[in-house]
Amino acid sequence: MFAASAILAFALLADGALAAFGLTTTSDRYKVDTNGGLVFEVNKANGDITSLLFNGVEYQGTSKASSINSGLGTSSVSAETINNKYIKITAKSNGLPVTHYYIAKPDDPTIYMATYITGEVDPGELRWLARLQTKVVPTGVHGDVGNTIGCTAFEGKDTFKCTNGQTRCKMYTSDRFIDDQVHGVSGSNAAVWMIMPGTAYETSSGGPFMRDINSQTGSSDQELYWYMNSGHVRTEAWRFGLMGPYAMKFTKGETPSTNLDTSFFSDLNIQGYVPANQRGTVSGSASGVPSEFEAVVHWYNDNAQYWTKASNGAFKSPSMKSGSYTMKLYKGEYEVAKDSVTVKAGSDTAKNIVSAEPSPSVVWRIGNFDGRPQELKNGDKIERMHPSDSRMGSWGGTVTVGQSSAKDFPMALFSKSGGTAKVNFNLASNQVRDLVLRVGTTLSFKGGRPSVAIGSWTGQDPGAPKLIDSRGVTRGAYRGYGEVYNWTVPASALKSGQNTLTLGVYGSGDQDFLSANYIIDAVELQGPAAS
């Protein structure tokens, strides 16, 4: 009986299931046993992870390693055990401005990480990429939206069409940074999660509503990402310094908490880490945002960014690095106030912010000026599929004020596909006067901007907006700089009774959905109520 038990114990130790917390060094690898079911190995030449053994099952993909970007290349890699409580592996790239850290704790199947950069990283993006085996974690973030198995690339190398007319793209797995503290891939026996707790995004770029790739499912590899910076609908310059802390956690399927404690990083000599006692906060009230919209407060400067959602009009920021910040208030994602504030270490700064959004009298409005097109036609689908997807509704079309709803009005217009959008509306005699037409957009592609006409009047071309050199709506993005256009419609173009507004697109671009286009936030005609 004793012999049998000893043999079983030896077998379990051999596969790493019961081995004690510790670090083992071989000629080419560092091997870390967390004593929490996870054993991982790091290549001593480049810092890549080459094995991820969880409860005796290998999750690491077989063709490529898990790493920053596609690997740091030749690196100086070192490992140490600190106070018998932490194992720290440091990989400093010889050719890139990147130092990457792996941290392990006893009895915890989690790889804690941080990435320090001193410049932009070729090829223009910074990401953690875990290449896992699809056969053990087949379900990607948001299900199959990034599953390209059996589908054919039709736009670039990253957007695919399947035989049933549905579309797939790894960009469709993205979520807004403000909402994305945990995302993961899963299988029948385990799940692997990225956790971005607290101030993990503080040195990334793009603000609270930035979205980026979270996963991609292929026939052999399930790719799990955390994007820190990229050129995907980029609206802001890179920040440099420490990205994170963040983590990759293995579970038996359950979703981990977003409240991951990383305060122990202060004991680990991590370059660029700023502990809590060297930070401050901002608290106050955010007022003037209608209750049906989220009130989001955003702080940023060249070195850091933070955000929070107000609750019942009150807010408190995350712990922020000291310094002066621009402070913004959003109604949903639509900017309604801008101010500044200075944060001091060890202090909570009181600062209120009030919406400055005007409230003009309107004849009619389609949609909401909230920085998002979700309430418009196809707006509920665009984050997860291509405009040509078989599940999409038609593009273009005609709506009638008082009879149609926002869901009948297209969330985007394209210069070479889908046609124009028309709005039929009635005016009373007292409304036949100079009126203001306002068109809010959230993202432009290839210089696309609104063309507008009512009766014999055609609005002046407002000129191409600031270029974002990245595909947008076809890869699920809807947010750019958010241009708002205004025209004065002369009384001579209007009449008592029915009038028709025609919206089209100035700009050319390529074919179909890659032609010049823009995404609509809302459209309104400002003027007096009928009498």
C-alpha cells in the first residue's frame, strides 16, 4: 500500500502537480512551478514562454512561443527568487526598447507581468500574445467572432468570410478599455484569462473607449492578447514607461475577479513601477449628464491616462501619478466638458466638473449625441461583424420623422456602397426660416465626410477631417476623433409641409465598404417647435 502511494506521489511530482513552489534552471530554460497547478518555462535566450503546463495538461501552442509581440529577439534574461515569496524573471531585449517581467507567487496559477518601454516598438504595436492550443481552449473572446477556421480572407489578411456569409476578424473580439479588465479563452477543463487590474492601462494610449484585439481562433493556435499600444484607429501618441502590472491566470473555467492585488510589485525592483504611496486621487461630482447616459470622467497627459464612471453624479479617480492633467467629462462617449487638475502624491484633490453641452430647440433629432452609433441601424452588430455580413441589415435608405425610429437610419454611409440616407420631415409655417443642420460623426475613413442637401440647397463641403490611417468600420471600430458638422440651411430651401434631407459622402477611397465613409452619431435639425 505504501509502495503504491509512493509511486503515485512520484508520478504527480513528475508532471508538476504537487511539486513545491520553486525555480529550476536548465541549460536553456527557467522552469517555474507555482505549486498552484501551473508550471511554466521561459527561454533563457529571448524571454519567450515555451511551456504552460496546467494540472498536467500542456496549453502552450506547438508552433510558436508566447511572448511580447512576436518575440523580443536576443535578450538578457535572468531569474531570481525573492524572500522565498516571489519568483521574478527579467527579459531585457538587446534590439528593442523593451524590458519584460514575469512574476510568480506560491499556490497561485497566475503569471503576473509588466512591460517597460523607452520608445515605440517595431512594427508599431505592443502586445502580450499567448499562443495556446486550440484543442484545449477552443472558445475565444465573444465566442466565434474571431474564429477563422474554414473561412477565407477577403479583406487584407485579417478579415474572413465563411461559407454561410458570416464574417470573422480578430478585431471583432475587442472591448472598450474602460470595460475590459478581464477577458479569456476557454475549454471543457480550463480557461486562460488576461487580467488588467487597477491602473494597468495608465501608460497605454487611446483613452477609455479605445478597443483592440483580444483573441483569434485558428485551427492549431488559440491566440490570447493584451494590446497595450497599436496603430489600430490610433488617435493619440504612444506613452513610454511601465505597462501594467497585468496578469495571465489559469482557472478551471471560472471568471477571475478584476480586483487583482499587485501591490507586492513595490518589493520587486520593477523599473518604472510607482507604488500607491507615491500617487494621488481626484474626487468630486460630475453633473449635467442625463441619467440615461453613462457619465465618464477621463484624465490624461503625455505620460499617463486614467478614467472612471461616475455613480449618482459622484466619482473618485484611480490612484494617479502626480502631475497636471487634462480632465474631460463624457456623456456616454461624447465630450461635454473639459478642464484641468493637478494631482499630488498622498493627497485627494477635490474637483467638480459640469457638462457644458448646449440644449438647442430642435425640429427633430435622429439618434443620440453620445459618441456611439449603437442605437442606429446595424449599430448593434458593427463591433462583431463586417458591413457585408449576411446578418447585417441594408445600408442607406429613407426614414420619415414621426414614423420611423433610430433603428431605421444607417449607422454609416459609404461613397461607393449602400447609397444615400434620406430623411423626410414636415415643417410648419413658423419653422420655414434659417435652420441649423447638425451631423455628428464618430469615425471617418479615407477622408469621408457628410454631403447634405435639402430641396435646391446643397451644403458646402466641410473638407476632409484629420486622417486616421487605419481601417475602421470594416474591422468593428466606430470611434475616431468624432467630428461634428454644422450648416445653416436658408429659409429659401425649405417649405411648409414635407421636405427631404439627403445625406451622402464626400470622398472616394477604394471599392465597396473600403470606399470613403463615416460613422454617424446623430443628426438633428435645430429650430423652433411647430406652432
